[in-house]
Amino acid sequence: MSQHIPPQAADALRGIFIKVLVYNVPDMDRLSDEQLAALAAKNDEAALEVLVRRYLRLVYVLAYRYVADKDEAEDVTQEIFVKVWRNLNKFDPARRAARLNPIEALRYE
């Protein structure tokens, strides 16, 4: 089920996951998902960290329910965030799906 994730992307996201679990970015926490996605699309790492923090548990729980294996769920979670990261430039907050859930909206790209 796992796709090959380039080492650069995997390392970058691993670093973000660690920061998300350890640090808090209070000013960014006040921004909407749409605002954060727009900033992250412009390579704002702090904005991406906040988005990951907001959705990490939810994405992991859903992945675990689907694959029923801790390691595989972690891999799926990482793959999802890699896809989000790669497709942030396609994010359109005007789309209805984006207003409901910015990460879900990227599935339709």
C-alpha cells in the first residue's frame, strides 16, 4: 500500500511531526485552515506545522481504522501529509470541499 516517498520529503515531514509534538506556535493557531494553507503554499513551514498539528491525530486514527496496523497507519499518515504538502499550490479555498475540510479538498485534485 505504501508508495515511495522521496527521502527529502520524508525527512522534512519527520522534522515537522517532531516539532508538532513538542512545540506550539500560538500566533499561527489563530489563523483559519484556509489562511494556513495559503501560507504553507508559499513555503511557510510554521503554517504547515500548525496544519499538521491540527490534523495529525485525526488522519492517524482514520488511517489506523483502515489498515489496523500501527506501523502501516504511520506510513499512510505520512503519505497523506506528503500529498498535502505537494499539492498545497492547488488548494482553492473558494471550493465547497475546501470550506468543509481543506485537507479533504486536496483529494479531488
